[in-house]
Amino acid sequence: MPASNPLSRQAGPGAPPALFRPPSGRSTKERLIRSIFLACGLLAIVITLAAAGMLAGGSVPFFQRVSLGEFLAGLKWSPLHEPSSYGVLALIADTLVITGIALLVALPLGLLSAVFLSEYANFRLRQVVKPILEILAGVPTVVYGFFALRFVTPLLQRTFLPQLQFWNGLSAGLVMGIMILPLVASLSEDVLFAVPRGLREAAYALGATKFEVTARVVVPAAFSGIGAAFILAMSRAIGETMIVALAAGRTPAWPPNPTQPMLTLTTTIVNIATGDHEATAFIWSALFALGLLLFLTTLVLNVASHLIVRRFRQRYA
């Protein structure tokens, strides 16, 4: 009789042949690894929900005394003077103006840097330039704040804007744009580089130039990722603290004027948390209200980023 083949043994009557038997304990290890990954994901969700709950619960005493309409539509933030006022519209406007200046710097420069690294730079140059560009992301923001205060502002005063005040929103916005530039460039370069090579080759076969391939094929194909990078950069700029706290000043401006001192939401939180206000229970509840507003703003921006990716994402076989 021929020797029996272990690969053709039956596990039981009517069962298919066991062509592969996993090592002992392998399924247990897989379940353990899956459980660890699930726990890590759930932990991130729990932390987010806990932070949201803490901010919402801490802001309840504030909204019991200050209406939501007064909070969002009021033009004056003056908790230390009588009568006190807790309107954040001027703070929101100052925050958006400084963020807009930062985006005007970071978005075009970041996208052009990403296009150069992805489409024009050779492999060696890309391996050198990209890490150098990403070094900017590791510089502490307090260094950027001092750079804006002690270099950018005096430079602007000596050249283009002699009337520029020592604390101003323009310098803070320009330097913040430099800070978020690596984020835009790195994320955009990754999505541009991921566009299938076949799309480029097909465009070249039709007679397109290098610029036409880049502008009409590669960038539109990566639009969802580029849009997500832009919104994430905006979220990062809105939540920035040290640059605006050091360089923008601590006086709310209405209407917003970048050449004058400006007060952002994050700087206001710093003022409360570092003792510039009397440490009463109510003023701390105002801090929680400002934190909740920032949390919801960044949450909306991140959800919008996710929706843009889903709406405009292109799938390739």
C-alpha cells in the first residue's frame, strides 16, 4: 500500500482535506494582537469623549449666567471690568485673520514644494530636501514666537510697515505660516507621489508636457488628499498658542487689524490659566467654554477633512 500523505488526511467524514494546519497557539496570538489593536483604538475614542465631556461639564456654570447668543455674538471680552462682558466674536475674528495670513503663506508654498519634490526632484534630492523641510515641524513653537517678535516684526518695521506696532497679528500669522508649511508640504507630497505612474505615462503618450501632466493630471488626481492637508493645517493654525501669545499681543481688536495687537482664543485661555484673571469658579468656567468652542471648531474641521477625502477620493485598480 502507498504511504499515506498527511496533507490529504481527512479531518472527519465528509470534511475537506487539511492542506494547512496552523502552528499551535497561532490563532490565540492573532486574537490577542487583534484585541490589543482594538483596545488602542477604543482608548483614543474614550480620551476624546472624556475631554469633550470635561469641557462641556466645566462650561455649564458659565452658560447658566451668559447666554449662548451673548457669548458668540458679543464684541467685547472684558471679564475684569464692571459691567463684565464675555463676547468672543472679536476673539474669533482675530483668530481667523491670523489663521488666514498663515494659510496664505503655507498653502501655496507648501503645495509648490510638494509638487517639486514629487514631480521634478530626482530621488537623491528628494531624500535630502524632504527631511530638511520636515525639520521645521520639530522646532518648538516658542522659538517661532520669539522669531516673530524679535526678527520678523523689526524687519517689517524697517522695510514695508514703519507704523507696525511691536505686538501685531501680521508677524504672528506670517511665522505661523512657516510653522505649518512642513505639514502641508509633507502630506501633499505623499498624496502626489502616490498617484499611479500609469496616469503620468498615459498623459505623456498623448503628447502632454511635464507641466501639463502635473497641473492637469497629477494634482487633480490627488485633490482629496491635498484638500485634507489644507484643512488639517487650518486646524493646526487655529489651535496654535505660543506664537500668538508671544507675538500677537493680548488686546482684542475690532474690527480686526493685523498691524495692531490682536487677541486670539488660545491666548485668552492662556491668560486665564496663568493667573492673569482672578481665579474664581466662574472665570474658570469661562475657560472651559472657550476650550469647548476650540474643540468643536477643530472637530468640525477634521470631520470636513474626512468628508472631502471620501467625496473626492479616486480609486485605482
